[in-house]
Amino acid sequence: MYRFLLTPRWWGINVFVLLAIPFCVFMGSWQLSRFDARVDDHRNLTKQSAAARTEAPRPLAGLLPVDKRTSGMRATATGRYGKQLLVPDRELDGRQGYYVLTLLRTGSGKALPVVRGWLPGDADAAKAPAPPAGEVTVTGALQASESPGGSGVGTRGGLPSGQTAAISAASLVNLVPYDVYDAWVTLDKADSGMKAVPAKAPEGSGLDLKAFQNLGYTGEWFVFAGFVVFMWFRLVRREVEAARDAELGLVPGDGEPAQAHGSGGPQEERTAAV
């Protein structure tokens, strides 16, 4: 009854099924592991953020380069404020506004981008408070350079002079006449009536849209595996039913013409002729 499974046609089907099922299970498991990793990152970052608020700030140099471990840690740096820029299209507490970004020139010769605070409305240099004069020491949460399009960062070009869409060394190096750290700091306490900007989680971590995409892909791969098994059993069942029908004579054999329903055969034809 099941000898058809050994035919060349079914060998091909069986090999495909035996390869497809483990592949789908592997891909589903891999996507699930990516989701689990993001959940772990979110849990660890939540604990890290809570601990960072109570830990003493550390010198900037000891926290570079910024990674998932150092992102959000409180850093301290000393220098003199230089060029000031505005970062438009930034939302805070459900309101649209802009960051006031000032470059802190440190003793190393590099400048550290410092977000001194947030103001509501359209970016307006006249409303942005001037930075303190003389040498200052800043303390705030360390952040990695932004990438356009990520974590709500705007991508529009053609901004007016004195504005930047992203806080990144790659963008700022073209706007200031000195080297810039590949990192930035948002102050614990904003200056001059502005609102402090909370630290952000590093890109690619936490329970964001990508995390739930991984979970969705997990379900899709496991559904594919189940579909392959279902279709294999359905094809086998159809083949078995066809073989059983052939044995019972319900299906004409090879080369045997099917008779019309209700036909009495040659004897009835001779009787009708008489």
C-alpha cells in the first residue's frame, strides 16, 4: 500500500520534507533566541539605569568608547563651552520641541556634545539660553552617537545654519572647527529653565519594534514547519486513497476505457439492435 513512497517522485518529496522541517525549526529557534536576547538586554538596561542614577559619576575617558554597558552611566567632564547648536523635532512629555546642544571643549583638545536641556516649540536660537562662561564641570548620562532614522532621530536635510538633525560625531565634525568625541552627554539638571533630557536606551536593545518582529518571525517559521508536515500527510493520504480505489475497481486501470454510467455492456447493445 505504501510502496509508492519508494518511487523517484516520492523520494524527492520526502527529501524536501526532511530538509525543510529542521530548517524551519532552526530558523524559528534562532529568531526566538534573538527575542530572548532583547528581553535580557531590556531587563539588564533597566537595572543598569536604576543603578546609574545612584552611582557616583566617572571621568569621561574611563567610559569610552560607549557600548551597551557604559551607555546611560553618569559621566563627568571639565572644559569651556564653545559653539552652540539646536536639534529640532525632538519630543518630550508628548510635546514637540528642540534640544539645546553646546560643545564642551575639554583639555584633550576634543569637544564633547552636551545637551543642556529641551525647549518647546520650533527651534529658535534667540530663545536658547547662552552657555555659562569660563571653565565648567558637567555631569550627565553618557550616550552613543545617534544615527539618522534611528530611535526617532530626524533625517530631513536642508536645516538652517546652527542646527543639526542628529547628535553624532559624523554630523558635528562638519559644523565645528575642532574634533568631536563619538559620544554625547545629557545633563542631570538642565540649565536656565530648560527641561532635562532623559537618557535613551542604546539602539538595537530593549523591547522595541524589532524585538516583536523577531517574535513574529518565530511564529511564522514554526507555522511553515507545521504546514510542510500537514501537506506531506495530505499528499500521502491522497495517494493511499487513489491506490485503494484502484484495487476496488473504482478507478479504471491503465489503458482501460471508462464506461458510461448505466451502460449494460455489449449484450444490451445486441438486444437493442434486434
